[in-house]
Amino acid sequence: MTQTAEQIETALTQAELFRETLWPQRATQLAEAASTIQKDLAPHFATMARQQAELLELSWPDQIDAFLVTDCYDPRGAYSHPLTVDISHNVGSTLCETLLHEATHVADVHTSHLGQHTLRNKVIEHLRGTGLHLSATQAWNVWHAIIFASSAYQVHTNIDPDHTDYALPRNLYAQFGVADLPTWWRRFAAQEIDEQEFLEGVVYDLTSGLRARTEQS
């Protein structure tokens, strides 16, 4: 009983520190995130989700629960299952892109469980037929890059034309081997090129990246 009382006292002391010092800071961050979602994302999300599903050939589940946190164990600051976003790192239009990005991962898994053929299947099948000998991880990274580009494009066209893609300052497109993917995706989404031309553009991008790395080594 004495030990239990001491543990309760310690827990209450820690809770007092949280309520007096830590929570006020986090409450402000949560309020700002909620305001961004209500003012910037919510009015456009239905349109963005519909366009995202049409372009990527995905089906949305009936509901997706999203959790906003101020401290995230994942250094990337977001993940999809369960959909969790660290709002201390993702603010403004970046928060909008990240929420759509992670929701798209949820839709991708949901569509896969339905057994539907999507753009992901087409991309990976096309890459397998090119002779590039990509690993499963490399092929997946190309699809992941497409989710980055498509989510950023939706924010560009529906919320903020000056939005900076999450992946650009972090050099993720180049790391995935498709440095010019945002341009290819914009042209595809705007119907300047068709799906086959987009797939060929992705392969051209990959080939150029692989050639450049080979020459550097």
C-alpha cells in the first residue's frame, strides 16, 4: 500500500508538470492545426479526395480516423496505420498535404484488399517490363514518390498555388530515383500526356538517374 501511494504521488507530480507547462504549448499547436484543417483543408477535401482516387485509381474506405499528435516516435513525423500526423513538424499547407498523403496510403491498402487493379499495379508491371532490374523496394519507392507528387499537386491546385512539395526540400524524389516526377505527374494530371506517356516518362527519369549514379561511381 505504501509503494502504491508513492507511485500515485509520483504520477500526480508528473501530471501537474504536464498540465502546467507542457499541455499549454501543445494545446496551442493543436488549435492551430485544427484551424488549418477547418479553414484550408475541409472546404476542398472532398474534391481533392475524388481527384486523387480517379488519378490513382483507388477506392476510399467509408471512414478514416486521423490522429494529430505533438510528439511522434517516427522521425518522419507521420504514418498511415493508424493515420497519425505530428503537427509540430507538419504545419500550414504541409499539414494538408501530409494528411492527404497518409490517407492515400490507407486507400491504397483498402483498394488492394478489394482486389482492384490500380495505377500502382500498372506502374510496377511497367517497371518490371523495362529490364531495369529494380528491386521490390525500388519499385515501391517509385509508387511512394507518385503518392508524394499527387498529394502535393492536389494542394497546389486546390489550396495554395505557392505550396512547396513536402518531398522537394528533403530531396526525396532524387532519393527515390525519379527527380523529375513532379513535372511528369503535373502533365499527366493536367491531361497534357496520357497514362502510357507518363509511365514512359517515369522510366526515362529512372534510367537517367541510374546512369548519373553509375557515372559518378
